Amino acid sequence: MFPWSFGNKTVKELRKKQGLTASELAIIAKVNSPIIKKVDGHKIKNVPEPLKSRIEPVLKGR
């Protein structure tokens, strides 16, 4: 995957690629599950910064 195409994917696409549910991603990123479900349909580049910095490493597989 090209580095610039990561921002154009939705949170749901990226978490499904990692094999995670919304609640599992919330536990790993240490945020509430409803917050993840709220941004699930948004592109990763449109997610607000404090949340983006928490979930981006998980979604990239680091």
C-alpha cells in the first residue's frame, strides 16, 4: 500500500484489514467503543487529531 493512500481509507476498512472489531480497537487504543463506532465511516485523514494519533499506529500494524 502506498503511504499516501492510507489517509484515503476509512477506519472500518483499515480495522477490518487488521481483523479487529470496533470494541477490540477501542480497547487497544484505550478509548471508548462508541467513539470508534462514531468515526468508523470516516476516512482516517478526517479523524480529529487526538484520536487519530491513538488509532493510527494500531491500524498500520505497529
